[in-house]
Amino acid sequence: MDSDVLFVVGIVLVALGVPSLVSAFSESRPPRAAATAFLLGGALIAFAAVSKPGGYEFGDIPDVVMHVVARAIR
């Protein structure tokens, strides 16, 4: 699998973990789903950053996301 795809999937998992975290804290229950999403998303982001030569820069993120979405639509 391409490192760009792994990077974008990791970003999506981390983004989905935020509402889960807020929901868990507002209902006074342990944030197990949020922790799982953060761990898996962080691991995917880290693996993608290490496996891509040169890594990712902060300014490259929108281009990477749009490239992956464009490839998925095609």
C-alpha cells in the first residue's frame, strides 16, 4: 500500500477519534474507542512518515490528501 494512502487513513482515524473522545468524557465513560483510533491513526501516520523518503512536511498535507482523494475517485 502506498505511504500516502496510509498517511491519509491515519489522519482520518485521528480525526474520527476526537468526537469519540469528547463523547466519552461527556458521558463519564472510559474513552476506549477514542484511544484505539488515536493509537491506530498515529501508528499509520508514523509508519507512512518513516517509509516515505524525505518524510512529509506540514505544507504537503493538503496536496497529499487531495492526491489520495483524486486517485480514489478515478
